[in-house]
Amino acid sequence: MGEALWCRATQHTVELFHKGKRITSHVRSFVKYAYSTHPEHRPASHRAHLEWTPSRLINWGKTVGPHTAAVVEHVIRSKPHPEQGYRSALGLLRLSDRFGAARLERACERAIVMRSASYRTVKTMLKMGMEAAPVFDQVQTQDPADNLGATNVRGRRYYN
């Protein structure tokens, strides 16, 4: 770790060298902003996350409550690749060990209403005991996931 590598990129191949010795080569990808990582080159923690699926994490969230499941789903779907959201989703679910399932569910409900469904928001609410505080202008629907729209519209009441 922390070693300097030398990269040689040709039209069809990308090779990485360490102290003059080739350590790997990949077929070059020309897809913009796409990853082309070999599974064996991933860190051990990332390989462990490959065993998880989005539905498995969402179902785990459902055992806490529908709002927790909705936040877990939002965290996973908000990333370009679902695996990038696994760490946040797992951290969110593990908050129930520290703060209890009921508090986690209330914090997730509040985060949805606030349109800030993220690990950081939920964790901060739980640490500060804010999950039980009243939220003004609560607009609830039948499905908690419906309140997760990424909108920045302030609404009519802002200008009156």
C-alpha cells in the first residue's frame, strides 16, 4: 500500500508496473466514467460487500420498519453503482444496535420528511436525540419512498 506504480496505456491495453515488473494488465475501456475493475483487485472489504445484494439490505431495513427500508433503498439507489452505497446502508442498519430499532425508524421517517435521507443525517439525529422532535410541514404519503424526491423547490409558503 502507498507504493508508486508506473502505468503504460496503449490503444488496447492498460498495464501497471511496480519497480519495473508488470503486476497487472487490463483491456482498455473507452466507456466514459465507467469502472473496469477485476474482482480480485478489489480491497477485501469491497469483496465482502459483493456477497450483499440491494434487496437483501432493503429487506433487512424492513425488519426495522418501512421508513428505514426506504432510506436504505434511497442510499443504495443514489449512487452510480449500488455497491458504492452498501457501506452507508450497512452503517445505517447497524445504528439500530446502538440506538434501538424504534429510534432508528423514527429518525428515518424524519429524514424522509426533511428530504435528507442519508446515513449522516440519520446518525446526527440519533446522536442529538432529534428523531422525536416535531417536524413542521410534514407531508406523508402511504409509501415512505414517495417522499424521497430530490427537489429543491421551496414551495408557495416560502414566498408568502
